Amino acid sequence: MTDKSSVIFGNEIDRKTLKQAEKAKAKYIKKYGDDSSEDYKISFKPIDTLSFLGAENVVFGEENQKFDENALIVGNIRMGFGHYRISIAMASCAKALGFKPYWLDLASFDATGSKMIREQNDMYSLASRISQKSKLFNKVVWEPLNSEGFKKITYNAKDQKNSELLVPIFKNIDKNIPYIATHVWPSQAAVHAGMTKVVNAIPDNWPMGLHLSEGATHAVQTPFAYLGYKTLNGFAKTPLNGIPESQLKMVGRFIDHELLVDLEGDNARRKARIAENKPLRILMTVGGAGAGFNMFVAMVKHLLPYVKEKKVALFINFGDHKTVYDKLVKEVGEIECTKYFNQYDSLKELVGKIKEGDAEGIYAIYNENIFEAVYSTNLLMPVTDLLVTKPSELAYYPIPKVFMKHIGGHEVYGAINGREIGDSTDEYPTERSINAAFDKLLSDKEIIPHLCDRIDELKKQGYYDGAYECVRLATRKQ
């Protein structure tokens, strides 16, 4: 295992930071045990929701099972829905290009490194929730940490040291299997473990030291991100060596094969529904931690009259958090809706019916199964007209979008990118401004068709081919 903390892309890290990194790693070993000598056997389990991709989950077993000869591993963690969503896109494009995808969730094991990830994720989720309740905490702590704190190269040095704890999980994984990581920890872990074909798929548009994984190919979605990582400008007080071209590629947005194959048809149906004055189908996604909940309540209240007038059909995916639905009912009052609670097959049937047919009213979606919860949004995107989301991972998806207020300063730049390339609206930071945006989108029937045409143009230009390109990079078929 090669040290990746003391020198990062030729930039030396100060002794104080290194001591802090060593101390943090030692703390986790003391708390969760030293499993560096463990011989974790690798087995596989089917993922029913992703059976159409042939995806299998990597788990610990009694004896080692053999990977398929066309295997491609998607290394990830669950941190909200975002990294899972991008992972599904990678698995989808791997399947489309002839590979067998394997799902490696490093937070899911009974291992020291996995426990470290879960602890850090719990802390991140807690801080995110606090930021939504305390304007002072958000302004003084959360926004600066997400935009500037995570940007520093010294932050990467600490993460690199903690990621060494994940190496035992890789002991019985063939080091030459193509590997795509959708979070930096799985990328760093794979590099530490000696994996030879690692792609680090970076989800954000705002360049940060947090996402550095020297030894992997860094795949970014935008020109802005490319230049940020090429120069590492602002990652320290003094100029730094940037990432060499051999480890940095601008690939486009990370989108599933299934969302691209008939994208032009989806856009044509959107434009036809608007021309025929059918209810505008609005898809809302609720953050797992209920981030932005107050704005969400305000939007639903504002849209209810439009629903009653059959000007809007509202689809709300609550993910795997029914408590958020219960909170909504408490705030808004009992709403008449068709509920798809743990009814994934029924939801698929609905999608089939409304693709060419009609939809009206409110549809509430919830699934205990994390894969069904995430993929429900994928099912609904092609048959809806407008996606309402904070500007995180969904900011890059090929559907007309309106952005809620960001959660964490790094998300601002996802909204900026969407607005500038022309497949999204502005980011609306207040309840009043986003509701005014809905009024405008409903009254001016030229805006969403314009966004649809722009999406078609972007597809022709390859803007949405990022997941395919990551597969080609990992499999050396670029």
C-alpha cells in the first residue's frame, strides 16, 4: 500500500496535517478494530431491481466466487441517493457496452473501513439537517465547509489516510478488473489496494480537494471542473501542481443508457402534451434527510390549485423515507393522491400507461428498498415534463429542470452549469421565487419546449455520454 497523503500530485503536505491524518486513522482503528489481516471472502447476490442490467451485489461470503470475465465493478457508498444514482448510470452503460456490472458498496460491510464511512456519513447527514434549521450554522459553518473547506488539498490528505482502512475489503478482488468509483473514498481505497484500472467519477461541478484520488483517472462532467482540477487553483494559498492529462478527462454527464435511447421521443411527447394543454407533469424528489422541507411544503401548497384545475399532475418521490410524507401531510393537510408505497411493479405499470396516455392528480411514491426508491425517479423522468430538485446529482440529467435552493455551497455550481448550457432554469433560493417560476412556466408555454429542444441538441453533441466514456476509460476502450 503506497502512501498517498504526504505528497499529492507532486505537492508536499505539511507535517501538522499529516499528524492529524494519522491520528484520525488511529482513532478509527481503536474504535472499530484493526482488520488489516482479515481474509474477507467475496461472494455475489443478485440485485432484483437492477436485474435488467444483470447487476450483482458484492458481499462477504464463506468462500470466494469468481467474477465474470467481462466484469466491471462500480465502487460506491450510500450518501443520500446521489452516489447510488450515478452508480446505476455506470452499471447501465457498462451493460450497454457488453460488460457485467458488480455493485461494491464499501459502507455495507462489517469491516473497520465500512464503519468509518458510516460514522462520517451520519455526521454529514446530521450537519446537513442542522444547516436547514439554523441560518447561523449554515452561514458560518456549513456553506463555508462545503465550498471552501472541502476544497483544500489538505482535506484530501486526511481522507487518503482514512481510506487506507478500506483496503482489506479488496484482498480477494482481482486487481485488473475495470473499476469505476462514484465517490472518492471507493476510488482512493481501490488505488491503495492496487487496482490498476480505476476511474474516479467526480459528481460535482465545484472542484474540491475532497475528490482527489491520485492514481485513478479523474472523470469530470464539465469544462469548469476540468480546468479546476487541471490547475488546482484555490486548493491552497500558494500555486500547486495540477492533475496531469493522463489522469484527468472531461467526459460529459453521467446518465443511464435507458434514459438516452429514446430521449428525442420523450421530448417530442413533452412538447405535444404542452401543445395540447394537458396537465404539466411535475416530478419532485425529496432528499432523504428532508433537506429543503419547508420550501417543499410551500411548493406543494402553491401547486395544489393547479392540480385541482387539471393544469398540473404532480409526482412526488419520497424515496425510502415515509416519515417525510407523513410530515408533508401534517403540514399541508390530507391530500388526495394515488399512493405507490412499496408498489414498484404497479409504478412501472403506471409509467407504461401514461407514456402515451394521460395523467392527472397527485402521485406519491415511496419504497423501503433503496434501489427501488432511487430508480423510481429514473422510471418517472421519461414520462414527466419538469423535474424539481436541488442542484445536486440530478442537476445533470436530461429533463427540463427547475432548481430549488442548494444544500451546501458546492451545489451552486451544478445550477450554474445547467442554466448556462440551457437545459435548466435558474436556482430559486426562496419559496416566493420558486413559486413565481412555476407560475411563469405554466403561463408561458414556450419555455419548456425550448428546454426540450436544447436537450436534444446537447445529446447530439455528446454532453450526456459521460457514463459511457467512464466505462471506456476503465476498460481501456477509449
